[in-house]
Amino acid sequence: MNLKKYLDQQVEDCLASAGSPGAPAVVKQAGKPEFGHYQANGIMGAAKKLGVNPRELALKVVEYAEKVLHETATLEIAGPGFINITLSPDFIASKLTGMFADKRLGVTAESPQKILVDYSSPNLAKEMHIGHLRSTAIGDAAVKVLEFLGHEVIRANHVGDWGAQFGSLLAYMDRLENEGKPLATELKDLEQFYQKASELFRTDEEFARDAREFVVKLQSGDDACRSLWQRFINESISHCQAIYALLDISLTADDVKPESAYNDDLTEIVSALESKNMIEISDGAKCVFLPEFTGKNGDPLPSIVQKSDGGFPYVATDLAAARFRGQQLRVNRAIYFVDGRQALHFNQLFAISRKAGFFDKSQDFRHVPFGAILNKDGKPYKTRDGGAVKLADVANESISRALSLVGDKNPGLTEQDKADIARVVGVGAIKYAELSKNRTTDYIFDWDTMLSFDGNTAPYLQYAYTRIMSIFRRATSDNELNNVAFRLEEPAELALAFKLLQYSEAVEGVTEDFQANVLCTYLFELAGLFMSFYESCPVLKADDETRDSRLKLCDLSARTLKHGLGLLGINTVEQM
Ligand code: ARG
């Protein structure tokens, strides 16, 4: 049960009985967690609208609320008309018992929708670089949370596998083949392959001519050229899949629906726009002008849907994809996790699609943007020579740094255990660093912070989890915890219990604005409250009933931490 939503509803009903229907209750958690406080702040606004004294309205609301909430909480008017709601320890204990017995940890499913999530979506002409971490990690967490909330989720990896940049690659493959060099070996380092090809394109005229010819051949469906291209694409996709596997990302090869899959729809998209009189020719290109998009000087800003040479740009493919998602898949929602610098592209894309009827008003298409990854000096994160930092290198470096930390922390582990733990910690650290930030702002990529065992990091949470596991390795009680009653007496116990009950608020909070940091902050606070509880309340040395109640709190804390981290795509280990 989502406590906040429940209290919101109760106070709103009471507001309605007190003569203010439809007024929002605005219930928020307030004060230290051990107090179990929520506060309703909406009374003042409602009183203002009604033209009555806020404290008098609050008094009426409390009168009604006491009737329905008397077993749940005590109510008190504070300040100019706030209502303080203090949950009773019995209520907390009984709800916690329910949560303990529930596999879903108290999170109820929402009414299911069909939701497409477009994420990761790298361009295949290059190796995945650090910038892809954002869309990939944030998108994968969103997908997991949405699925857990009961939705049918379609993962869409809209990879870029089409366009002029493939000309040089194909020309280079062709040249290598002619020279008798084994392509499979050459393609191992895709980044280098791409660099060599583009270098040749810049310096060798004959090569550049070949490259341009290859683009034409590719687009006209030439068989030999297509099969060469397919080899490159396959190689490139298997690189991506290897990175997804390394990073525990749930995208499979079946989730790839590349740009090229929409080729056959592109002319039709343009005719559809033409038949709606949406196309204007400008400098030989077919453009859509919408009044809401203007440039700096107020001039109308075009979206070019077909270039003067007949080629189709990025937006054309995206229009075809949007139509497919809207009309064929009939999604309720389509969420695009893409860099904030593409905001204009998506605004135009959605505006054109809506006007052309590619999806309708009931379908929610949305760009979820994010900022850039910076180095400590606030500059874009690059290699020393200014190149893109490969995502695979980032992952491997994180794992090797984690390995030395784990070795320092627990030298007695076997090499295999150390390696297994390092992978979970290293991968967790970089993903969590992403997810714990407000996604809209740029963030600084800093190894020391993200791999620290203190602070709001994955290693800290993973370590908290292992602390709980170690309690269970030493515990001797064989009472079935399901039958044990919670005894919540110490402030630290109440605080932890209250926090645990807010798990569903945290999970549901993620999808409100696709800020995974809502869940990260929750888990961080939960781990902190667990640590304080563990410091002030002996578990194994307590008398039997208290010990079992505390073990039950430990167990629920561990399950909640593990589950929450799992939704973020982060694993746990039993010891570290
Ligand atoms: N391939 C694009 C890029 O790397 C991102 C694609 C995002 N998805 C989309 N439907 N446009 O910038």
C-alpha cells in the first residue's frame, strides 16, 4: 500500500465532507522518520477558496478524519492550518506484517498499459561510448520498474544502422577484402576500424568516391553491398550485446529494431504528409513548417523530411517509427530516453506525428532527456587525446578498481569470489552513479566517489546488504519469521519500520517523472536507518521475542534493499 496516497485519499474525502470537494490534501512525510509523521498542507488553499478560516476548516477535517483514521493515526492541527498525522506503532506493525508476507513488498500493480521504451539506441558505426551509459542505464531501470508495476513493456533499441557514415565503412571493408585481409580480425576493434575508414575518406579521393558510391548502392538495395553491410551490422550489434551482458542490461538482440527496418515506409511517410498538405518545398527539400517552431530571428524552422537529393534524414525514420508505434503497436505510451540535446528533434517529431495522425491524443509520446557526463574540470568526459571513452573500457576499469577495493577489504576471500564480487560492485557503481543523480543535469564522472563505501553509492548499499546477510549467518533462531510478531519499541526500530513501509511510494515515485534517484535516495535512507538500528538495537543478544522481531526487521530490510537495487539493474552479493 502506498501510504502517502492512502492518506491523501482519506484527507481529501474528509475535505469533501467538510464542504470542499476536489481540494488536494497534499500529504507529505514530515519530521524524523521515527515519529511516523505525515503532514497535510492543502487545507489553507481549500479554506481560501471557500473563504473560511483555515483552522476552522482543519478542525472539521480532523473531526471527520478521526472517525476513519482512529486506528491508523492521531491527528493534530498545527500552525495556520496544517494537519499532522502521526501513524500509530500498532498500525505500522500491522502494515509491516502484511509487507513481510507479500512477495511484492507492498507495491500494488497499476492498471496495465502497453508502454514502449526507446533506449540505448546507439549508432552502429561506432563503438558504444560513455555517453551511452545514461540512456542505457536509466532506460533499463525504467523498464524494470514499469514491468514490476504490471505494465506490458516493449523494449525498443532504435539503433542507427543507416546513412552516409556507412559509405566509408563499406568502402573500407571492400578494400580490405580485396587486399585479402581477414575482415573478422579487422572488425574486432570497431572504433579503430571506423577511424581508419574516415581518415581514408578525408585523405584519399578515390576512396571517398567509392564511399559515396557505396551509399547509393546500399540505399538502392544492391545485394553484394547489402550483405557486406549486414556483416558489419551483425558484428557491431554483437559488440553492443556483449556490453549489455557485461553491464547486466536487459536488452536482447530481439529488442533491436534498427533504423533500416523503416526504409520501406519512408516514401509513404512523405506522401502521407503531402496528402495532409503539410509539405512545403524549400531549396529543393521537402519540409514541414509548424508555427510553433521558429529560429532565433523568428523565422519559421523547417523539419526536413526528404533532402533535395532524395535521401531521408534522421527525423524521417523517426516519423516512420512513431507511426508504427502509434498505429501498429497501438502503445498507450512511448517513452524516449535520449540526450537532452535532441529536444528540438523530438518536439518537432511529436508535433508533426500528432498533426499527421500517426498517433492520437490518448497516446502519450514523450522525450525523457538527460544531461551530459563531465570530467572533474566540468568538461565533457574524453580520453586524453580527446577521443570518445569506450563504454566497455569504463566497465572494465570499474570492475578492476572494484577488485582492488574488495581485495583490501576482505583479503581472505578466494580469487574467484573476489572476481565475482568485483564485477557486481564495479558494474553497480557506474550504474548507480548515473541513476542517483537528477537525470536532467550534467554530472561529474568521478571514480573515487562512485566506488566509495561511504555515501550514496552502490558499494555502500551492497555492503549494507552483506552486513544483514552476515547477521543471518550467525543467527541461531529457527522460529519461522512469518509467525513472529513485530515489536516496535525503540525509536530506531520505528524509524526503520516506517521507512520500510514507504517502499511502494519510492517505487511508484520513479515513474512520475522517470527520476530513478527517487528510489536511490530511498534505498540510501533505508540503509542508513538500518545501520543506526543495528548500532543501537542488539539483534542476536536480545531476548528471544525481541531477537526474532529484530531478525524479521533485518530480513525485510535485506529483501527491500535487494529488490530495490534489482529494479535499478544492480545486483547484490552475500558477502564482500
Ligand atoms: N541513434 C541516436 C543517437 O545516437 C539515438 C536514437 C534515439 N531514438 C530515437 N528514436 N531517435 O543519437
